[in-house]
Amino acid sequence: GNCWAGEDCSDEDNDPDDFTGHGSHVGGIAAAVTGNETGVAGIAGGMRSLRKPGCKIMCLRMGYLADDGRGYVQMGAAVNAINYAVANGCRVINGSWGSSGLTVRGAAQNAVDAGVTFTYSAGNEGSDDPFDFGSISQVDEVIVVAWLNKFNKKDGSSNYGSLIDISAPGGAILSTIGEFGVQDYAEYSGTSMAAPTVAGVAALVYSHKPTWTRVEVDSVILENVDDVYADNPSFIGELGSGRVNAHLALADLTTADFAADTTVGQIPLLVNFTDTSPNAPSGPYKYDFGDGDTAATANASHTYTDAGIYDVSFTASGPTGPHTRLCPELIVAVADTIDYGDIQLPVAFQSKAAVPVRLNNSHPMDQISLPFELSGSPNIFIDSITRGPRTSAWSIQLVFDNRFSGQVLWRMTSPDGDPLPAGEGIVAYFWVRSGFGNTDGQVEVVDSATFSTNDLRLTSEWASFKPQFSAGSITMYNPCDCPFQADFDENLTLDAVDLNAEIQALFFAGPDPQDPGCPTTRADFNNDTFPDAVDLNELIDHLFFNGPPPVDPCAP
């Protein structure tokens, strides 16, 4: 027939994108990633949050969506797909599609003869006629799967009979889809959904016993099942050995597992590993820490001295032999630093200067949380932040702003898919502005007690962690070394003490300080070289009526 608009029905190619949604739904049932708090959990999807990989899927497309709204499988393409899978190392093949002809049946026979577990959907005609099952189901070693609903009963549409080897849930199964080129999730029902459940269990068994033969793996699956006939008395002997049960299939197999007390941190990074294997009562044991060192104990401690991302594996032995648990990219050892440069800031009212923020990161970063607190001077104020040469395309978000207490938190985020590469250089400029007076100030990161979890953080694909920090200094100085006018006691604040001193200097022969090199006396508030009652009036106006500040004697 004709191709549905937008579907790829032209020449054979290496693009396996699923247009109908059916194949991607089946794949998600077997191996959608688990532990990522997204969508669904596949039977053999691993555990991303614990760095435990799931099974790999080889996507082979052998059909298309026609303009009548139905999906069609081409038998010649199916034969090619089966042969390709066998030749390229697939341990399990799932067939959730109808089949016909001796050629495709022969391809399936060749697959099982080569040691591949082959799971196949029984079909949805509600029939026990072998003709309705498809030619692949005629191969004795293929595992043919019937469809049960959530009440453990055979669905009325599911085929049944002597060809069925096992049953599995197949009703209203939520899984991944790629329908019409759009990624989403949807509920589908059918023996097409039951078969990949069994295929996922087979992948789990192979992950524990990679050296086992197809016969050994298939036997464990078919023999460790739940009863299905108490709920289906009308189909005794026609739903296979029972309902598939992943737990029972794995329960007696040696399972290696371990825990690490920390997985990310600054070098030297000490990590304590603990054996958590559920059924590996005896050794030998072996850790491979990923940096060239190993340990032959159930529990071990190891120190990572070089920055890097390390795979860790643990092998435990038990009644059914050894099993290895591999956790790729489990340990993230960093030697990352953030430091601020020292600056000299000339004092002029509201003048600004930039403190460079330098980052040395050993791994790509996609987010930087930068909290700041100014300490050491009341006359340095937080102003803003701008991007640096290494983050010119990044976005900046003001997360926390309490400038009255000198505390601000910014979060810098990389564009999608474009993290900051490992390297060293300026990632931001931290702008401060000055008030009056001569003073020294210190820039420092606020600890977690102030900002809760919003402290200094670097975030990457692997982890979120706190780098080593070095504070910088802001030295404020006046080019002519003159304090601002009317601040008699030089405490950087105009108050009633200075007002009293001004009165004493003008009317009662009190001292009128004048620093060497300054152009005028301290009592000359407006810097017109004549200390008089006008200065006193302007000081009072500034102190009590929001009048203008004193004139800077060093201003040009």
C-alpha cells in the first residue's frame, strides 16, 4: 500500500525511527530506564540513579505505517532483521508482530539454534488455531507468550492453546512511544505488550549469568512462574507454564551488589565500599576501583588521588557461580577550585569595580551556583554579576537577594546540550560599588547555614558538589588620601559626634583636622575653602533632612 504522510517507506536505510509508536512501546516495556523519575520503568532498564546500566536495545525496523492507518511488516525485512541481530551479538530477540512463510520461520529457527532467546507474541485473535499464531510460533524453541489482564485472567483477545509457553501482563500497559515522530507515553494492550515483558526477564537472567546457554536461561524463566490456572479454569494447559515472575527467576541466582558511602568529592577522596549482595554467602570477592587498583575482600576502602570519573565493579561468588555488578561512572573525583582576584578600588561615591571569578573545573559543568557575602567593611556594596569569557552564552538568574545584609546568590546555567568544558579561566565578574571612606573588605562564600542548599555548587551530568574556594580581597583607597568631609572621627559615618565636632571647630576654637595633602579642612563640608555656618547648615540638612552628602575633596 501507500505510505502514511511523513512516514519513511522509501529505500532501505539505517534509520530505525518508529513512526507508528508500536515498536518504541514494546522497547520501553523491556528496557525503559528506571530510577530517573521520568515516565515508566522497564523490566530490564537498570537503575540510572545508582549507575547500574540496563540492557541495550538494538532497534531493527522492518515495516511501516500505511495510508490505511495500519502497520505492515515486510517478511523479507523481518528475515534480514533477525539475521542481523544474530550476527551482531543480540542475546534476546522479541517479536511482537505477525509472521508468515517458511523463510521467516527458518530465520527464527536459525536464531534459537545460535543460542538466542526468542520471545514471540501469540496474537490477538482469541483463537487456539495454530494457523492464527504466525509461522514463527511453530518453532519449538521460541517462547510464545499469551496476554493476561490485571485480574490474572486471559484476555478475550489473546490466543491460547498448546503453542503457548508462558503468559504475561498485556492489558493497558503504559510505555514509551514515538508516534508520528513525537516522543510520548501511552497505554497499549495486546500480546505485543506481554512478549517484551518476558524478553526483559530474559535480559535480567543473562545479566546475572552471561555464560549460560539459551536453554538454561529459558528454563529458569519457564520454571519459575506464578500459577495462572486457578483464575483461568477454562484454559487448563493452554496458557503455558504460568505467569512470568522476574523475582522467582532471579531468586536462586548469585547476585553481586555493593554500596559506596560517597560517590563524589574533592581529591584525595576516600570511599568505603560495602558488600550488599542478597545471596552471595561466600567468596571469592573482588573490587575493581577503576583506577588500576583492586581489592579481594567483601568490604573495602579506597582513596582516589587523581581527578577523574571511575567505573567500579564488584564480583561475588555463590552457589550458582560468580556474578559481577558493574556501576559505570560511579565515582566522580574532582580537584575543582573557585577563586576571586584581588582588586584595588579607588574611592569615589558609587564607583564600581569587577572582581573576576575564576573556575578550574576538571569535568564539564552545566550549572554554577555563586553565593556572595561581603565582610570586613560596611562601605562595599553588592551590585551585579556579568558573564565571563568562558560563559558568554550562559543565562544568569538572581535566586536570593538581601543586599542590606550583603548577601546575594546567582545561578548561572549553560545552554541546552552545551556544558562548560573542563578547563580554567574566568566564568563571571562580580561587581561591587563603594561608598565613602578608606577601608578594606573581604569577599567570601556564604556557608550552607545561611543559604540552606543554595551554597556554592558546581553541577554536572555526574554530580553536584562544592568546589574548593579561595576568597579575594577588595582594598578601597582614596587617591589623595583624604577622608570625606565632616567625618571628624574618621569612622566612615556621619553622626551627631561629627556634628558636635563641627560646632566646636567653628564656634568654640575646637580642633579642625586637616590631613597632609588634602585641599581643605575637615569642617569645610561643601569644599568651598571657607569653613563657616553654611557648612554647619548643610551638615545638619544631610544628617536630619536627607540632604546631599559632603563634597568629595578629591573629586576632579
